[in-house]
Amino acid sequence: MNQVIQENQTDQLLMFFKASADALRLDILRVLRVESFGVLELSHVFSIPQPAMSHHLKILSTANLVSTRREGNSIFYRRSLIPSTEPEAGLLRALFIAIDTVPVATHIQQRAIEVHRERELSSKAFFDKNADRLKENQDLIAEFSHYAGCLQDLLNSESIPGDATVIEVGPGESPLLGALLKAFTHVTAIDSSEEMLEKAKQNLGKKAAQASFKQGEISDLEADRADLIVVNMVLHHIASPAVFFLTAFDKLKPGGCLFIMDLCPHGQDWTRDVCGDLWLGFESADLETWANEAKFNVGQSAYLGLKNGFQVQLKMFHKPS
């Protein structure tokens, strides 16, 4: 039995060294540090044919250097998390630390940005086209009233003053924007879709005069502007959640809060067509990894199971003072 275990461990080490002894595969691991890409997206990023990319990903996967996650009918690749007890954990940690000291080449970064931009354009086109029926569709998944109480409790626990500067990203027709206007005097709603901003204004009625509305991306805002950024059921529409965390950190004042409400992982691929979802929920560990990479401190969390089988997670992140 011990001999079998030793042989298995030896085989795993051999696969590890084979997988890491290739410049392209090391570049793939750098790109997948905090990102998740499909095989066709990676083929574009590295400008190689899809069969060749699949071959490299299979080698990396066999060596446990990358892991996969199914998003409906699509499979996305990410860098594996480092296990705490496996014999190769030390090697994996050392490899990742070493390769991360080498920056990703500029032309590879640029093609990754092109992938993000394509995702953004796809998302924006969906919202521009489906603004009239979006709220009804989204309520099929997670109606705001189902988690509004928990949201308010978490928000109250932060003791954010009423004169704080608050930004809601992608407010749509959710009642949350109206609730924020009751609690805070300086509230800005930002959305890339003009149609969705108009829906937000119509939903508020006369109260719309109390808020500021801006069409664009959160990256368009001035740095160190906000005390609180609220992202309610929007992160799964964002091309690169990891980049969003970095941007949000830049836009918050020291001591500011990023408050995210989103879905836990689910396999309901129909949400892509009906609601324009790019991602089918998120692992809590992924959110915290992106937050840590952006230098946030992880705050309180809450998880609510819904009757339709979906689960909502509410998470607070803090920018150090």
C-alpha cells in the first residue's frame, strides 16, 4: 500500500514538473492568477489555435495547476487554490510566487483587455435591448424583498453617517436606490446603459431629483470619491470581477466600504438568455480572493437560501483607513 502511495505521489510530481517546464504554460498561469477564462478566450489572449490551447490546459489540469468551473454549457479555467495538506502544496505555492514576480507581457495584457471589452459590449447590448422586461425576469431569480431586511441589517451595522457619499452601480429598477436615498444625502447611480438609467429614474418618480445619475463605468469616476459603493446583483454582469474590485478600491475613500450582493454558484444556464448573466454566481472564496488582491479587508457576510433554489450572499469589504 505504501509503495502504491509513493508511486502515485511520484507520478503527480512528474506531472507537476512537466506542466511547469513550459514558457507558454507559465504565461497561462500568470494570466489566470485572479481571472477566469474560457478556452476560446485564452486562445485569443495567446493568439494560438483552440486545439493547442486545449492541449496545454489539459496538461495544467492533470498536474492540478488549474481547475475548471462549468458556467452552464461553458467551461472556464482558473488557477488552482493551494491545498493546505497535499504533499505538493509547498511546490505549488513556491511556483505561483515565483511566476507572479514576472509581469505579464504587454501584448498579452492587451488581448485580455479585448476579451473583457467584448464581454462588456455583450452585456451592455443585452441591457439596452431588454430594459423593458428585465426587472420581471430578474425577480424570477432573486426578488429584492427577499433579502432587503438582511441587507439593511448589514448596512446598519457599519454605522455609516447620513452625509456619506454613496454610489450604486447598476441600480436598474430595484427599490434599493430609493432606500439609499432615505438613508444618505449624497447618492449617485451609475450605469453603462442609458436605458437602464432611465428605468431607475422612472422607478424613483419625484425622488429622482434627490439623486445624481451618470452614464458610464465606475472607472470614469474620480478616485477617493465614495464612502460606500453598493453593487446589488450586478457583479455577475461585469466582464472582469477581479478588475472591478481593483477599481472600486481606487474610488473609495480610506475607510470606505464596498457592499456586494450577488448569487452563490448555480447551474441555471437559462439566466444568460433571460437576464444577460455573464457568470452563474460566485464562490465566496473567489470574492474574498479578489478583495484580498485589491487590498480590501473582508468584513461581515450573510447567506440566504431562496425558495426557488438560488442562494444570495451579502458581503462587506473595507478599504483600510
